[in-house]
Amino acid sequence: MAQPIVVVGEAGPDGVTSATLECIEEASELACSLGTTVHVQIAGHRLSALAADLAAHGADQVTLVEHEALAQFSADAWLTALAPSLRAAKAAVTIAPDSGYGRSWLPRLSARWRIPLSTSCIRVKITEDGYPEVYRSSHGGKLHERLIWARGSSIIVMLADGVRGVGAPRPARRADVRVVRPELDPRAFRDRTLRTFPPDPHDVDLGDAEKIVAGGLGVGGVEGMALLRKLADALNASLGGTRVAADRGWLPHDRYIGTTGKIVAPKLYLALGVSGAGQHLAGIGASEVIVAVNTDRTAPVFKIVDLGLIGDLHAILPILLEKLQAHAQSGRETGDAASGRRTPDLKVVA
């Protein structure tokens, strides 16, 4: 059998990260084309409950590298704990989430082993002739690069979060699970995590945001975008938008969403004044819930929404903000009468 495809997984307080599941599914697709298997290695403490989820998304073998010192992230700890098992796996390709964790220790592993590492990747394959091939985003998402290495080269690929989404699990799948308990001396680590803070929605990377408020041409200008920012703050959400809005200077260029900008997969995506250009819709397709407000009932965005409102966002948002403020103060939602304002004409689109 050909060399396995190895995934270096990550786990958070809620279990395996979605970025890890994306990597496993990318690896599974690659392994299927090569007639090989997917090995997942993950470091931490008390990880046994994660094995079923890893298997359900395509892992054939799971290695749980467990130690109390791995309960909190440390680049030195992960490098020391994972390097031996990764070396033993002899992977054709090693795939990992393109996260802050991975970027702090995988480049060191790449340099130590003198094998190529590629970040911001959107696709990985091995050609029929055996050449590893990677497609990656570069220049702030404005360009896509195609990288090819010598036949038979082993490479490390860091897959950009949200580029492929996570498919439905297959609960019946099983994986061969083994537990490795390395000998670690925490006193030798040069770094350690003292406390983890939740991300600030104002500057968190949109690819990592759980809630996004996005504005398009219908916002009308800087003042309209300021109104969207108030809504984003009320929802503890990140602010983004379309490329048109960014090109007009209404928001920074690193905050526009689409195939040429940021690929996102939030739990909630609010599209306000966004008509829905093809490249923008392709960038939000993995969102769990999409809500749109637009005056144009024929806007393409309405074809993919979970809830659509046909109406003027400049009339709707002030009322919504009042409702959110009242809810925050009272701890419960208030009725329309509490705002003392007439609800604007709008229609809900299924």
C-alpha cells in the first residue's frame, strides 16, 4: 500500500475543530485517489472521546498523543510530543489546519526535517506521475499559486480554514485507535499557555468568526457601514462586506468576503444590502445560517438564504438595534409596541 496521508488535528473546548475535520475530509479524498489510508494524530489530554468524531469524517487510524502537559498548547510540547509519531508514520503528505497553533511549530518541524511546507492552501493532490501538487492563496487572496514538487517528495500542507466546508459525518465508520503517552518535562518547554482569551470580533480573522455582519453596495456609504458596525457590536459579531464596499473605502480590504477575499464559514451570516455576486456567494456557501436584507426581490443572494427580508435596511436596522438593546437590558425579547415605532414594510422570503 502507498504511504498514508497524515492529518495533524487540533481540539478545542467543544471537541475537534471544524478546520481539523476539513483536513481529514481533504485527506480522505486524496487517500481514495491513491489507494491508501488516512492517519490522524492529535495531541492533548483525555482525548478518547474524540476518536469517534475523527473516524466519522474519514480517519482510518487515530493516534492520541496524551500527556497532562499537553492540556494547554505549547509549541515546544507539541513539537516534542508529535515529532516521533509523525516520523514513524512516513506520510506522503501531512495536512494540518492553517492556524496560529500550527504556524508556531510546524515550520520548525519542516526546517528540522528539511521538507517543504506550504501555508494558505486550498487544495492538495498527487498527480498520476507521483508529483505532489498544491494550490494556495497568495497576495492577500488576490492570486492563486500552483506549486509542484519532485516526484515522491514528502510535504507538509496547511489547509486554509473554510475552503471546503465539513460534510455530514458517517457514524458507522470505525478507526484503529492507539494511545501514545510520551515522556515530557514541562520545565524544558520555552513557552506555555497561561490563559486563552476569546477572540475580539473587531479584529478576528473573518475565516475564524462565528458571526458575521456583512454589507454591500446597498449600505450606501460610510455612514451605512457605521450602522452595520453597531449591529455587529450588539451581536458580538465581526464586520465584513463585499469587494465593492471595500473598493469604495467603506471597510478595510482585509475584511471583504469572497473567492478573491476571505472564505468564511460562520454559524450566522447577515448579508445587508448584498445583492450576491457569484464570487461573494462562493465565499459564504459553508455558513450554517444565512440571513439577507435587500430591497431587490430578484437579488441572487435570496437563492441561498435561510431567511430573506425584502425591505430597506436603513429602516429595519434602527428598529432591530432597539430590540437588541431592550433585550440586553431586560434579558428578554420585547414586542414591537415597546419600540414605539412603526415596523417598516417588508416581506419574508423562504
